[in-house]
Amino acid sequence: MSESISIKQTIVVRARPDVLYRLALDPRRRAGWDPNVASGAYEGSEGRLANGALARYKFSRRLLGLSFTVKYGQLQAPQRGGWESVRHVGPLEKLTQGWTFKPMPGGTEVTLNLNARVRFKWVRQPVERALHNMVATTLLELQRQVDAQGAQLLEDMGREMQEKQKADQKAAREAAKNARRKK
């Protein structure tokens, strides 16, 4: 007899929905920033995000290093998308993940739904705890990934501004020096 686990968490991220959509749903990008995903790649020759596309994921060692195949569905760029496992994932009969990106002033409201059916009743509690941790860290890392890009951009802009100010100060000193020489 299987038992269901349903987890839904929401976070506000300062980024456009289309950027978040690609980061969260593209398996290759997801593997780059999500500590829960060790690897992700499309199966087949197409290799693009589309309804019915198959992808292969591998969880990190912390999540037992489970490998599984997913099928994408309900993709509506950039509002929502998700996938479901094709076969069982370790102790889970079925694992589905759905993302919703709702634009709002100052960013995007990101909601992650995770549904799972546990194959054995005795393993439900530890699996549910692990899945809750996975959802929380995934959302926090998504926010950190987007903010890291913004923080880097601000840092670069600040550095350019400092260099420009130094160049302007140097030019002003040279102009003042030349003005004194002419007198």
C-alpha cells in the first residue's frame, strides 16, 4: 500500500520569470546550481525543453545518488512547468515536480510543488523529511544563484565607477597642473 507525500513551498526571487524558468527546468542548468542534483541531461537527440521530452537526473549522494528518468509536461513558458518520473525512484513509486513562476513587482513568486508516492509505509517519515529538505535547499539555492549574478553585476559596475572616478580625478589634476604651468 502506497502513501502520498505532498510538499509545496513558495519564495520570492528578484529575477524575471523567463530566467527562473530556464534555470529550474533545464536539466543541464539545474545540475549546475542545485546541490541536490548531481547530474542532469536530456535523453534522445533533440535535447531541448518541450512537453514530452525525456531527461535523466541523478540525485546527490546525500539523497542516495538515485538515478531516474523524467518526462516533462505542462510546460507553459515562462509561467509554469514540471516533470514526473517514468519509473519508480528508489523507495518512491512516483515522483513529480511542478514549478510556478508568478511575476510581481520587484521579482517573481516561485512555487515548487513536489508530490511523491512512497512504496513502503515504514519508509515514509525519513523520505518525507529528506524531500522537505530538498525542496527548501533547492529554492534557497535558486535565489542564491540569481542573486549571485546580480551581486556580481553590481560589483563590476562599482569597480568600473571607481576606475572612471580615478581617471576623472587624474585628468582634473593634469588639467590643474597644466593651468598652473601656463601662468
